[in-house]
Amino acid sequence: MTRQSDPHDDQRKRRKSRDSQLGRKTELRTPRLRLLVVCGAEVTEHTYVQGLKNAARNPAVSIKIVKYPKAPSQVVAHTVKLLEAADDAYDEAWCVLDVDEFTDIDQALREADRNHIGIALSNPCFEVWLLLHFTNHRKHAPSYDQLVPILNKYTPGGYSKTDLDFRHYEDGWREAVRRARLLAPDGKEREVNPSTGMWKLALAIGGPQ
């Protein structure tokens, strides 16, 4: 005898199909972490962050990168203005800064903390972070000039601050995260040379290890 179709079975199948479609739509609409990254230098930091963004291809984040080559406190102030004008367009804001010979680092850190802005601070400079992609550098570095000769050993054709090729760093950024975390406690980069807080921003962009 031929079995007749149960209308309740048909309803259950339609409901299951509809729920499945809704589930897929919900997954597609999962909100991404919206990052604003303001770099306090003309080229190097911006190029690196853009390279990491492209290489990581992390679907969980969207990133706006801005160049603002000024003193640290000015970079933070500019970031505050961007956030105020953005009307909640970002979930997190970061400033990429160097200690170098700037005298307003403490002011910049206070203002960033007051406005809930993350700081990726390198001491003495961003090149510490780059060097950690290749080696566990722990020797005190008074300035940028002491780090460049070491970087030259690891970068084909020599290191160029104005012509950074992210492909040289792509395979080592997670190892740089591991090494950087051992150099200084989180938030103490101002007091430790060498050190860098770039690992925090790198993980926000590339995803957790």
C-alpha cells in the first residue's frame, strides 16, 4: 500500500530548511571588530599594518589605517577627534607610537587611557618590533641608529624605513608576538628598553594564536 505524505512531516521539513537558512544568514551577519589604527609616522608603521591586514585576511575584523606623523600627544589628540567625528563607527582605536626622544610620551599615555585608546608603544622605536620577527633581541638600544645595522642582516638588500616590504616579515609576526610579550609586562613598554607593545595590535588584527 502506498504511504501517504504526512502534512506534519512536510511542515517540519519546511521549518528545518527555513531555520537552516536563517542560521546561515546569522553567521554571515556576525559583527566584525572595527579597528581604527593611527600611525605616528609617515611610512613604516602604516605600511606594516596594511601588510599585516592583507596577509592575515581576518574576516573577524575591519581596519581603518590613518597616518599622522606628529608627536605622540598630538597623535592621541588626533585619534580622539577622529573617534568623536566617527559617531561610534569603531569598536577600538589604537595609536602606534615610538618612545624615541619624544618628551610627551607620559602625556600621550594619560590621554589615551582617559579616552580608552590602545597604545602600541615601541621603545626606543618600531624597529624593535621588526627585529623580533627574526631574532630574540634583548640588548639595550639607545636609538634607531643602533637597530638598523642589525636589521640589515635579516632584510634582503638592507632595511629601508621608507620602502618596507611586508613579505620579509609575513612568516615571523606570530613569533615576534611571542618574543615581544617576554620583553616587558603589558603597559610597561615606556620603562623597558628594548620593548614593544605592537604584539597587542598584531593579535587584534591577525587573530589570537
